[in-house]
Amino acid sequence: MSVIENLEPKLVWKHFDEIRKIPRCSKHEEKIREHIINFAKKQNLEFKEDKVGNVVIKKSASKNMENKPIVILQGHMDMVCEKNSDVKHDFTKDPIKLKLEGDILTADGTTLGADNGIGLAISLAILEDTSLNHGPIEALFTVDEETGLTGAFAMDSDMLTGKILLNLDSEDFGVITVGCAGGGDSQIQLPLKKQSVNENMETLTIKVSGLRGGHSGVDIHEQRGNAVKLLVRMLWKAKNYNYKISDLKGGDKHNAIPREASALIAIDKTSKDKVISTLKSEEKNIYDEIKPIDPKFKVEIQDNQEIKTTLTKDSQIQLLNLLHGLPHGVDKMNYDIPDLVETSTNLASVSLKEDNAAIYFSTRSSIKSALQDLRDRIRATAELSGANVKEEKPYPGWKPNLDSNILKLSKKIFKNIFDKEPKVEAIHAGLECGIIGEKFSGMDMISIGPTIKYPHSPEELVQVSTVEKFYKYVLKLLEEI
């Protein structure tokens, strides 16, 4: 028996329970897409799929509501697949294990997939329920939102006919989102040279863990610790002692702040105690700095197995200087909107290959020129170290339209149902609305959702009571539009 079986609204939670059993990491949406298409066939609903795997399901209007405008319900199929290192979970086949404590639903050591699984479940519930009152509906399910919004970018231009869009991918109930940041990824490759290990050297593994991580847009303003940057900071402090890096890795997803990182080093016996002492001293400094936001930060130093090669002295200096000098975090706050980040970047991951270091960045801004300036500074820093930089095509932001008709109606309905005014905000995270609005001119859009916290990390949770309220809100919107 599922822990969410008796939650309300039952039809929404039934669909979420099915979704959480289906593998759907970004770029691997085959099974969730098959599930959605099979659902459409079972419900005798018209559907179409484009060349990249986006799916649209159409539902006819209720009786006497045929003349209402078409409304698009939109969400993405993929989820960020993150887990704690001590958790045994295979995202390619294992269902998400749920934990319900009062009003809070989480997963057991992994991401929950409420982002955007709740949005998918709500769309499917609306498509299935024949008792509802609404005009014609187009439910759009996109692929690969989390790793660059590539599904929205590549969507065929004939997929949608409606001009009103409800994006169901926001994460704060009572907030209507009307704008978002644009962004772009950068990939850095630093050439490296290696050498054989001196037989008299010992080996150590240094591991940083316990950090909260989180969404590189939603949580970046909290200044949570970046495991890669903190590990490099410690190694840089000890750079004058005789140790050699054999491996360095940390982070995984471009839009998740790295929670864990590790290094494998070979060390001269005479320097071992000094290096460990330096690392531990810097660990204490870091802990004192980030304890308010990351109280579980820890560093483990352990003896390790034999290793055959390490970086040369020059390559190690280049790597540490580059990683220590590269930016991470908030670059600028918005001048006009209090507490809104304008521009930021996430040093998302690093890994050592055979002959190079691969470093990935995700950069965001609500201002196109500021986005490019920060990416240019990343490039300049990388090229000073002799690295090569490849920049992915940036995705557009979504400029707020405070005169939007759907915004005015959604504010009125929220006030009528819940007897309070909703907040109207723009966010620093990326949403597909910017791309869809650019691709389909004249689209009137808002983004809404239940309360979901800490997406893209194993702390991800959904506040159960807000799902029922949100569903009620969406149904009333569909009825009144």
C-alpha cells in the first residue's frame, strides 16, 4: 500500500504514484513518454508527438463550453536524478521511495521528482476526469527541461494552437510567476599532463560531503556551500607541500549545486602530517563560515589504495588556480525587484579525464547582456589557464507582462477562493515559458504550482495540503477562462 494512496485529490495522487515508479531522468524520458501516450490511447484522446519526443494531448471542451479559448496546460516529463552517496538507488529502474510525515512528502535519500511530477499528475487528472467544466485543452508534456530546456527549444511549430498557457512548474503556492531568467551553459576543458607515482609516496582520499546542494537558480541566493569550490580551497591552501593530485571530482547535474566532492592524492611521507593539518585547519575555517546554512558540512580524510599516475606539478598548479579563481554564486542582485537575483553562475561539476579536466558551468540572468558578460568572464579566466571553452546556445528569459489578461483573472480567482491576494513575482530560475513565448507569438502565460522546496536535491519535498488547494485553483481557472 502506497503512503499517498488516501491523499486528496485521489486522482492527482494516483497519477503521481504511477509517475514516481517510472524512470525519467533528463534525456531518458522514453518510459514516461510511453506511459503518457498509452494514457491518451486508453482515454481515447487525440495526441501527437514531435521529432524530439514532446507530446501534446487534446481534450475537447465540456458541453456548452466549446466557444471558450483553448488553454494549454504545460509541464516537463524529466526530473533531476540526485541521491546521497550512501543511498542504494538505481534511477534507471527503481521507483522513488516515498516518506510521508504529516503534511510533508519526501523521498528516501533521493530527489522526489515533484518537480515536475506533480504538474504532470495534475494535467493527467484533468485529462481523465470527464466531470469537469472547461473549454478545449491542450496538455503539453516536454522533454529534457532540466538540462537546458532542449525539448522546448526543439518543439515543432505546429504543436500548439492555443494562446493561453498555464505552466505548472512553479514551486510556491500563492505565488503567480510572470517572468524568469534566461541562461546558458559553459563547458571548460583544461589540458593536463600526468606522471608516474614515486613508490615512496602514500595515498589519501579527501571527501567533502554533508552539504545541502539544491537548485542552482532557486537556492543560489542562500549561499549554500559548493563542494567542489570548498575542496579546491582546502587543496589550494596546502599547495606548497609535496602532494600530487591523482583524481578530483565533484558535482553531477548542471543545475544542481554540488553537494559532494572528492580528491585522491599521493603524498610524500614527510609532508603527510603537515598537509592533513592544513586541510583540517581550513575545514574548521570553512565550517565556521557556512555553519548557519550548511551545518552538516564535513570532511573525511582516509588512507587509500595504490595509484599509478598523478598530475605533473605544472598541471596541478594550473588546475587548482583555475578552479579556485572561477566564479560561483550570485554576481548581481536585481536593482528594481527586492531580493531577486539578477545574475549568477553555478560551478556545477568537475572531473579528470585521461588528458584533461572537464568543468561545467550553468549561468543565469534576467538581462541578456549581463548573462553574456559573466560567461565572457568565465571564458577569460579559463583561457588564462590555457583551457578551451565551449558555450551552449543561451535560452531566453521571460519578460513580465503585468497587463496580461490571464494574470488579472488568476489574481481575481485566487482572491475569491482563498480570501487573500496572491503574490506576483519573477524568479531567477529558468522556465520554458520564455522559449515557448518566443516560439509562439502572442502567448499569454503564467506559471503556478503547489509548494515544493529544495528541488534538485535529496531534501526535495512537497507540502501535501497545497496540492489539493492548487488543483482546486487550476480547475476554477479552467472553468472561468
